[in-house]
Amino acid sequence: MTDQLKVDTERLWSALEELGSFGRYEAPEANLFGVSRPAFSPADVAARRWIMARMEELGLTVQIDPVGNVFGRLEGSDPGRSPVVIGSHVDSVPQGGAFDGALGVLAALEVVRTLRSAETVLRGPLIVAVFTEEEGSRFGVDMLGSAVAAGRIPLAEALALRDPDGVTLAEALRDTGFAGTGLVLDAPLAYLEVHIEQGPLLSSSDSDIGVPTGVQAISWHELTVVGQAAHAGATPPRLRRDAARTATRLADRMFEYASDHQDHGLTATVGRMLLEPGVINIIPGAARFSLDMRAPDDEVLTAAEAHLSALVEEVHAEGTGLVCESRRTVRTRPVPFAEPLRQIVASWAERLGYRHQPLISGAGHDAQEMAALCPSAMIFVPGRHDGISHSPREYSEPAACAKAATLLLHVVRTLCEESP
Ligand SMILES: [Zn+2]
């Protein structure tokens, strides 16, 4: 097989369109469509069955593990070797796009198809993986399937998770026929995942490919400010305990801090703010809001958390009678991807003539869980509209998708080695 071997762009694209028909919804904007495919919804189940049928056509041995992850195994000529795992997820957020996750699974299948048509036999086994509930939009925990496979979340804990209707994951698996007993991934050689970037860096730099250095650290907080509800017109300044004023000032000071540290990639987002009682002519007695902070560097995020604590203390020190509390609900460390594996990806991009750049992943991915199990890396694809995702506007050009799949193909050839 030569270095010139490429995947079939049209075949990959029509697979994306076909998979996109499961859970498809029309968006109001002309010519836009997206997919709504929460984990184990009828659309997700149909998408999974469609993928399993494609796996069987390609001669892969399909196995389902106890958390519903689907694995299609292509045997190598040397049974003693550890498998290389490639894949992603096919569940989506409600009203999501047709590329997030789907592209990674279909690129993996296209790699197998291309190897098959070139009659290439690999020495090492290759596994195409479809992970369960990557988005966390049904059972509330993202990267759930890969986290269980990699051992971070115990199986029993995952199976007991409930969706908003009270259905447990165990019940959803049983009702849809995905409660498997099959293989649990054991010491793979490597994990590789093609994924849309979900950000603007690649499209604004004209790169064909992103080779992420890792996934950044995340810190989530729930903040509460308690003051005193009172009449908006009749309460003089010295008697006002305005929870909204303190909460918005606190939020704004965190935004300022993040913008002072934007060179270190720090972001701060207040995605939700609720005022009580929430009436136009009442000074709010309480304000509750969320704060999402992220940074590639753990120390930068730790410093931001310390700054938040100091601001919370300041509210008390001012002696205005307002009470402020901050509760941290999530804290993840940065996950670096395996440098030797990144080098293989980058050098193949070089040989194929693809412009590539390192970047940090702003979003979470199955690859960050797999990184606990084996050397892991990702291949990012640029997206239109500043890489917008979790939206029907999500879109990557057919040629851009094919480049990532071709790159994956050659990295797989290197890792699995070809039989002479
Ligand atoms: Zn994804």
C-alpha cells in the first residue's frame, strides 16, 4: 500500500447523510438540518443498529459491553498484539448537529472500508468503538461510556443513573437490547478519535487539521447571594441588601479577571442566573448563579478559584449583611494527549501535505477518558461558521472530513503495521 492511499470522500459523505437521517430535524434557517439523538432514544438506537449492520458488512466482530459501548473488531494477522481503538459517539445533544461524534465513528468505518478495498491486512487488531452517552444530556454524566470502559466511573454507579423521567441506564440498556456482556477494553495499544473542532481556531487559521495537545481543566461552581427583599422605591440606599447587585458585581469581576488572564486561555461563563422573588419592583432577596471556568493550565484555574474565594470573602468583609456562598460541583484536571502519538499524527499530516496545528480542546471528549487506559490522541476537523456546534449550523466540508479520515487511516497503518 502506498502513502497516496486516500479514503473515498463521497462514500464518507453519504454515510454522514445516512446516519444524519436518524433523529433528523429541520431547522428554521433554510437548508439546515441537525439531529436530536439523546442516548438510547429511538433515534440513537436506530443509529447504533445502522452502525452495527455496517460493521457486520465489513466483517467486524461486533461486541457490546455492559454499559452499551459497541465495539467492532477487525482481527489482525498477529493475534498476540494489542488492539488499536478508533471511534467516537453517535448520541447527540437535543437539537444538535450531524457531525459531533458521528464523524469520528464514520471516519473509523471508512478506514476499515478503505483497508478492505485495498486488500490490506494489518498485523495488529483494530477496534471501531461507539461510546455510550458522550453528551451526558440524558443521564447527566458526559463521557459516560468511555469513563466506565476506562475505569473512572464504576459500572454499578453508571447503571443506577436516572434520566429526568426516572428511567435508569440499566433499564434503558435492557429495553433497547444494549445490555451487553461482551469485551471490556483491556490495555489497547492506542486510542485515536477524529472529531470536529467545535471552535474557531482552525477555520480562522486555514489549517486542514488540528492535533490537540490535550483537554483543558474545568471548574464549575454554584453561587448563592442572600440579601433582603424590599420595596424597590421606598428603600433608601443604606437599608438595601440587594442580592442582584452583589451577584452581578461578583460575576463581572470574574469576567474581568478572566479577560486579564485570557493569554493563559482562562474563560469564565455565567450560564444561569436566577433572582428571587423575581419581580420588577422588589429588590431581590436572593441570587443564584452558575460559574463555568476553564483553562489549559491547572495552576491558572487554581488561581482563578482562589480569586473567586477572595471575592466571596470580600462580600462578608464589607459588612453589608449580605451572605455569599460558593460551592464547587465539578473539578477536572487537564488531560494531556500522548506526545509520541501526536508526533505520529503530525508527521503523517506533513507527509500527506495537510496544513496542521497544535491546539487545546475546549470541549470534553471520549479520548480524555481513554487517555487513562492507553496513549490517546485526536484529529480535529475545521468547521464552518467559526466551528459552531451543538447546533444545526454545525458543518464541515466533505473534503475536510475526508482529510481527517485519510490521516487516521495512515496513523492506523503505522500503529497496527501491515502484514508483509
Ligand atoms: Zn462529541
